[in-house]
Amino acid sequence: MGGGALVQFVDDRGRGEAERIARSVESEARRIEVKFSRYRERSVVSEINRNAGRTPVAVDDETAMLVRSALDLTRLTGGRFDPTVGALRRVWDFRSGRVPSDEEISAHLPLVNAGAVSTRDRTVFLRRPGMEIDLGGVGKEYAVDRAAELLKAEGIHAAIVTFAGDVRTIGHRGDGRPWKVGVADPRNPGRFPFSIRVIGDAGIATSGDYERSFVKNGVRYHHILDATTGWPARGVASATVVAATAFRAGCYSTAALLLGEEAGRELLEETPDVEGVLITDRGAILATTGMRFLSDLPGSAWESS
Amino acid sequence: MAVTDRKARRAERRRRRRRLWRDLPWIAAGVGSLAARNALGQDSSVDTRVLFYQESGGRTQVLDPMVFFKRDLGEKWGQLGLVVGYDAISGASPTGGYPTSDVTTSASGRLVSANTFPQADYRDTRFSAALSYGRKFGAHLPTVDVSYAKENDYTARSLGISDEWTVAHGLGTIHLGASFARDIVSPVTNHLHLPKTQNGFSLGYTWVLGERDLVDVSGSWMQLSGYLDDPYKVVPIGDPGTDTLPDHRPDSRSRRAIVIKYGHHYVGDRALKVTYRYYNDDWSIQAHTLEVVYDQRLFTNWLVTPQIRLYTQTGASFYGSRFSSPRTFLSSDYRLSPLDSALGGLTVTRKLTDTLSANLGGTYQYQRGRDRIIPIPRSGRVNDDEAPRASSASAADMTVFTITAGLTMRF
């Protein structure tokens, strides 16, 4: 899944039991990674991609749910997010720092089309040869939630789980105080200018233009691609969202980043049970109204604590 | 007949001892100046080495291939040395920031929890080259060397001159040297070109104490001046430590070290080298290093070299993990903090042919900082017995693992 993973929980049944629970969480995270990674030959995602334009692939309920959720996100963003954006990764290489030409992007854009994904009768079918689905945009947050559900099923009432920057909390820190989650500064690596405080079941996710990115001639190119144009989204450097689950938070953080400063903030403001903060590429911090109860930003309930 | 046998055995033992002195790498690694003097006149050689270095917690990782070329041009023309290296550096380094959250959220980001310190990712490459030339003049072996290294944000250039002066009928050597470096620091954050100067001097003496023992005592002094800050480090100010100032250090530093080395070789293809180093500087850092290296030849062609190294240092006078208010000089760089480390390693060398040998080695280092903090105290509504205890942490805490593989060819 990339990045680091941390599972912390409070339990009084002894070290052996705690280690058993931690191992089961780890194996669940590995199961999801193996099942949905597009980099693994045997994953269900690779199988769907291999059969693009050829035949529908039978999938289980979990896979069908993730694909449908990704397609829901497509609708939420007016097509800017698209799980079939995988085809564009053939022309975007963020390690080499090469900017593709308009012609290269235009040639691959027809293969980016969520409308050509069929999910009938517990099958998934990419109707055009060469299409590639990528569930990385929702899979990591799903793994965080699954880990949290597993902890709850084990009777844990105070825990925090984070995989590669996405967070899910259960209960409090063990001493009654809220969990404190630092939010990364998109332009100053290693700095966390403010933090979010949550108690209870909450998911926190951040989408940003600073991972898998490069700057060329003063322009930043990053991996969150607007599927309608084939080019990276512009205007928002980082979107952090708090929701009931990490999965929901991840969907809305991606959507907000893709929609841009105004439409992104509006989406977060108007969606019930979702709060968020956008940091624009000019450095402005735009928070939804409810963030005043959830952060230590200036003027908020937790300021200077 | 028996007398002849004893003479032959004694002669063989003498030959073996001479061979051991010549071949065992602890001598080649340089017990004082005798190593350099003995090396001159040996065959030319090419050494290749690849080092892999990995710090724990996703910190710095280095892949460092190097080539050492030594060409013996004969007594009249001396000896030429060339070292070329290329490092690929990646990973993360603590910024000096204070861990003030349980965890952090970022885009596919690096994990930062309450017990891990904020880190910044970085990636760099470093090209380095050094050229040396030495030639014997009677009892003297003067050497001159120049070096150049280039990173994305750092350029280093240095000139060194030294002399090995054999005295006491070959049983002692005075070695002295001077080095001058003119570096340029070019932080990627501000695109400035900031000068840094290093002038160093060293003086030492090596004794041959009979057939089996060597002692070397040397002292060195280095004066640094110019831009000595770390442009990528920050310093937490106030409580809870979320506000930061840039790292700022004095613009001069005087470093002094005394090194004592003792080498002993045993009958039976074994040798021991013990090194003690005392270091201090005018930033109030004092350090002690004790290293023990043991060579054991096995069978005919194998050499096994275990090593142990213990290190401890005090912190700089202007170091702190967090400051209540700004000061003239301040740094939260863990490298300037009080810390201890222990290193264990093993190298195995195999002689493949008369001119070719291969070696493979590894080290494991455990480092622990003594400036320990409890980032977010867990106390409050429940009593202390019931509250989960937060562990203390230091940005200096880490383990380091290295693997080195090399091939040496003499010609």
C-alpha cells in the first residue's frame, strides 16, 4: 500500500492477546493489498484488467462494493475522478519527471471511461480493450476501515489506525481525551501546521498534490489526474476530510481536490457528516464551518491546546 | 638432522610472520603511517566496493559503489591513487520538529506517530573523486591529494598534504598532515551559495614495539568557519512545540581529536587492533569511541574479521528538543544531541587467486538518544495506574544496518 502503518489500541487482556489482535489486523491489511493491488499479477484488479474488452470477470461482494463505490465517486465529481484512469499511467511517469504531450494524452483518454465499466450479475467488465481499473483511490481507506472493524469485533473501544496517511479512530486516547491527528503541510515536508481532534468513530483522509509528483518549469505535476482532461487537478494542494469512515473521508478528499478550491469547499460544506480543510496551492487554508469544533486552527475550539 | 629441522621450522615461522604482517588487512587499513609506508612498493591494485546503508524507520538509505585505484609507478616515480564514488541517497531525515500528534494524515504519506519525530523526505546523488600522489625521498614519504564532491546542494573541494617520516632506524614514524577545504552550501530552499571553510592539521607518531606490537598516537585539530547551519532543520519553540524557527548555529567550530591505536599479532594467523578516540569541540560536544577489530585467518584462503565499536557523545551547548523562547543559537538536530551507540560487525574475505580476493561484510548499529521526551503525556481522567503509559522517544533513536561487498585485484 506504500507508506507506513500504525495500529494503536488500549486493551487490558495482556500482551499476548494484544499481539494476537495486532497480527490479525496486519494480515487483514495484507489480504486487501494482495487482493486489490494493480501491481500484483494475481490480484482481482489485474484479472479484470487482463480481461478488458474480452470477458466479464466474476467477483465477490467485497470487490463489487469497491467498484461500485469508485463509480459513485465518479458521479460525485462529475467525471473528474475515474477508476479507469489507469490507462493514463502509461503516459504519466512521475518518477522520470517527463511531461507527456497533448497528443499522447488525447490518444489514451478514450480508454478512461467509467461509463464503460459494467457491474452486472456479480461480474465486472471493462468493455474496451486496453482499459485499466485502479482501486488504489479507495482501497487504502477501505483497508483502514476493515482494520478498525476488526478491532471493534475484538472488543477494542479505544484505538487509532493509520495506513499511509489515512486514519480511523475508535473511542478516545485511553485517557478520555480526543485523538490528535496532525495535518501535513503540502509545501513543507515534515511540518504539521495544525491538527484535528476527534473522539469516537471517525475517518480522516488527505489527498494532496505533493506525493508522486514533480515540478517542471515551475509547474507541479502530480498523480491525481482529472479524468476529463488527462492532466493533474489544479488549485488545491491538499484536501483533508473528516467523516464517519476513512473510506468516506477518502472519497470526499479526492473529490474536493479534483473539484478545485470553490467547488471542492462547497461540496464539503454541503455534505452532511463531512468536514474538511483545503490548503490551496497559494497556501490559503479554507476550512468548513464544522472544523472549528474539530481542529486547533485559529479561532477553533482546540486552538493552543 | 634435528638441528636442521628446528632451523627450518624457525625460518618458516619467521616467513609466516612476515607474510602475516604484510597481508592482514588491519595493517593495510592503516595502523599509523607504517601502513602507508609499507603499502608503497607493493603491487598496484584496483578495489571495487559497494556499500548498502539503511537506517531504521524509513530514514536514510544509501547505495554507494566505489572504485579505488592504486598504481605503483616504481621507486623513482612514486605512487598514484584515485578514488571515485557515486552515492544514491534517499529516505527521510528528522526535521528537528516536535512530535505533537498521535498520528498524522497526509497524501499517501510517511507515518508520523506520537513516538516518531516529523521527518522530511529527500533524495540526492553524490559524486566524489579524490586523487593522490606520493613518492619516497629517503626517509620521507610526502603525499599530496585533492578531492572533489558534488551533491545537489553541496560542493566540496579540498587539498591535502602530508608526510611520513621514518625515524629510529625504521622503528618509528612521525606522520603529519594538513588539509584545506573550501565548500559551497546551496540550500534548495533559498538558492543561495554559502561558503564553508575547513582547515585541518594532524600530527602523530607510530612505534614498532618489537615483532608483534604497534602503537600509534595522533592528534588532529580542525577549524570550520562560514555557513554551518543545517538549512533543512527546524527548531520547535514554545509549548506545544508546533511553532518553529530555522536551525541556527555559530559560524565557527574548532574540533580536536586524539586517537590511540594499538595492534598486536598473535602466532597462528591472528591479529588484534584496538582504537580509542577522544573528541571535543567548542560547541561543547565531547565524544569517546572504542573499537576492537580482530582478524582470524581460517584454512589458507579465508579471513574472518569481527568488530565491535562503542560510542558516546554529549550534546552541543545550543541543542534542545524544544525551546521555551528564541535564542541566538539553537538547534534540534539529533546529531548534536547526547547519544550512545554500539556497533557489531563481521567481514569475511576470501582469497580467490594470488591476485584476486573478495569480501563480504555487514554491520548492525544500535543508537539511542539520551535526550528523551514523552511527546504527549497520557494522564488525566483516569488514575496513573490505569492510564496507558507513553514511551519516551528521541529523534536519535535508530538502528543502522550496512552490507559491504568488495573485490580486490592486484596487478
